[in-house]
Amino acid sequence: MIFFRFTFLVLALNFLTVYNRPAGVNLRNMESFIQAVQQVEDSNPGLSPLALVRALRRTAGHDDLMTIHFLGASHNLSDTEGLEGSILNATSFSFFDKAIHHIVTDNGEERGVVLAPDGTTVALAPLLLGIESGLKAKMEGTEALGIFPLSLGRTLGLSFLSLQDIPPSMRLGPNGCWDNVEQPKVFKLSRPATLATDAVIHGGMDGLLLGMHLSKLPASEQPLALSEILRGYYNFTLTEKQGIDAVTSYISPKRRQLSRQLLEPLDLHTEVMTTLTLVWKLEKTEWIAQDSGLGKAVQEGLNTFMHRYLDCPQIIPRCQWGAKASRDTPIPLSLPLKFLYVHHTYEPSAPCLSFSRCSRNMRSMQRFHQEDRGWNDIGYSFVVGSDGYVYEGRGWNHVGRHTRGHNALGYGVSIIGNYTATLPSRHAMDLLRNHLALCAVNGGGLTGNYTIQGHRQVVNYTSCPGDSLFSEIRSWEHFRG
């Protein structure tokens, strides 16, 4: 009991040190959170990651009935009597509570989320609950029963039910944008929030992946410190010699691929229904028990979830990579389209391997297209990086400037790099061939019998998309000569 009192006191005092700074220095990014966690660990050698995530849960007040059902009440896991008034409610300690406690304000600001180094936004609460569930199963030698319900299942299920009067496609999300990706402080959503915003789903997927991984560690292997678990997943470095294709460990750009591998074998409908039944029993939520359309709503919601978060690639929005506004009113496309035109950027000639580099490349291309070529905007519909993500150009609904004479007939998608003599990463090509195209078909952007063509096939005097990439796409299913 003395150990836990000391642990919690150290946790609080260290976060007081980290976060008691001028407001301009308090950045809402993953690295700031990891550094704060590491300071706690450094000042308390031997602190287990399980004890630390339990203390974090206690501080953020995340002891709802389902969490207690699976993980136990945090105030029974450490003696915190008398600490609330002197530490937990201290003004200088408020940032720590805000870092984890998830809310959406009336003006659409989402709090309790952080910007990850890969350019995606992650809610910390479901991430930490998934990690705690996995650590508990590993350290106590028990079955990992709570990982899916706590990280994803409850949020998805309640989101499906709470908005049955709107189309299924609107019952999840939305995404949003930061005020500044270099110094993020405010994250604003693009439309009214559901219970399962993109950030909550990202945090849930990450919590599920890391929790399952930790729960299955060999008996002889002890889990790493919490800061190392987080840093290994979010703060990685890709190189041209060891690109994303060669990475076998869990890293955040692979969250959708890894989540699909984990979730596809499950009967997700049964998993979510079971979770909702538990919510009803624990919380006496009568409206769940009385909902005759429960099963249908869950299935519709899961179809949307699978399409948006597992079939579709993660698309980094324009505001996230720093796009300038179009110089004119965008012209709407008449959907669905029949063609997908493949390009390479040629310049930049090297693959981009990080969010910061890909974003700079996108800004450079937009500047060249607007200022040197006199176009209204960046020409491409979408651009694929080698960092694991697709970047929004003119997007799904607006005519691009990518394939002369054919701009209104298809999407123009370019892969960053020069692929005259080499191929893009397998992962980048898979994003284009199997995920972006499937997303377009299922979302009504492309016809089911769409045609893939290289830029050179329809425009004279260009070698785009490069000899190597063109040779590759000739083997793709929808390619037509």
C-alpha cells in the first residue's frame, strides 16, 4: 500500500513538472505525452507499466462500470485517499487530465486527443485501456477478455445505436484538423461528432493491437516500459534501405492492415452485440434492451466501419499537409467515374518516408502547379506516399488537372518518386491498387468495371508513370491496353 501511494505521488509530481509550463509550450502531440510518461518512469525505477497505466486511469477518472468489470476499480488498486484535493484537482495538474479525458466541445473542438508523428490523430483513453487490458492479462496470466470491448466494441456499438435516424455512413467519424501540425494545440472536427470520431477509432485500433500483442508475450518475456511501448509503435524511422515493406513490428501506419488481420477472423456482429448486452446489464440501459432494430443497426454500422477503416486507406486531408486554398471554385465530378489514371511525380524523385517529408512534397507540388503552371490547385486527385498513407489532392468530388483531355473521366493518382528504373514500395502500390480503388468503388466514386491506365497511354509525349511502374500496372486486374 505504501508503494502504491508513493507511485501515485511520483506520477502526479512528475506530471506537475512536465505540464506546469507556459500555455504556448504545452503541445498536444504524442511525443510530449511519451516524454511525460518517461519522466515518471525515470524518477521511479522499477515502476511496472501496468501500475503506471492504472494510475493514469485513476487520474483521468475512467472508472466506469464496464472498465471496473474487466480491469477492477483503480482506487482499489492503489491507495489514493487524501490525494484528490492536494494533487488531482491542482490547477497546474489539469493538463494531464485533459490529455487523456476525451470530450468534444460545443464548438467542435475534440480534446483528449494527440497528433501522432505519422500525421494521424489518436484518442489516448481507448489506447490506454487496450494497453492496460493486455498488460493485465500478461502479468496475471489471465485471458484477455476486455481488450475489444474496452478499446473498440463499446464505442462502436453505442455509436451505431445512438444515431439510427441518420444514414449509416454518418454514424462514425468525423476527422478534423489541427490548428498547427508543428505546434498542435487545438483539434477541430469537420462536422458534428459521433461517439466514435476518427481519433477515438484510431486510439481504439491501436489499443486493440498493442493490447493483444502484450497479452500474447511469451511467459519468459517481460513487457517494456510504457514509454518504450508507445515510442516503438509511434516514433519509428523508415529508411530507403528498410522501408515499410521490411518492417515486421507493429507501427502506426500499419494499423488498418494489422486491424484487418485481427478482426476479420472474428464474428464482429456477435462481439459487438455481446458488448452491448453487457452495457445493458451493468448500466441498466433500458433503451438498448428495448431496441427492436438493434441487430440491424449493428450490422449496418459494422458494414460502414469495415469499409471506412479497413477497406479504405487512411487519407491525410488537405488541411493536415498544409494545402493552400484552390484559386477558383472547384468543378464537381459526375460520379461514378470509369477510369483510374496512374502517375509518378518524377519530381520529387525520391520516395517520401515520413509524414513531415510527404507533407513538404505535397506543398512543393501544389506550389509548382499553382505558381509555375498557373493551375488553380495541385493537379492530382490523390497522391500516395511511401510512409503508409494516401494524401488528398483534389479529392473524390472535384475535377483534377492530371491527365489532359481526360480529367473529368477518371481520378488521377500519383505515387511520390521517380519510377523509371525502380518500383515503389509494395505497400504503396497495394494502397493504390487494392485499397484506394476498392474504397472508390464501394463509395460510389468508380464503377465496378473501372479501367486502370498509365498516364502515357492517353497523353502523348510523356513517359509517366515511369517504365518500371508502367510495366507493373500492366499486370493489374483492371488494366486495359
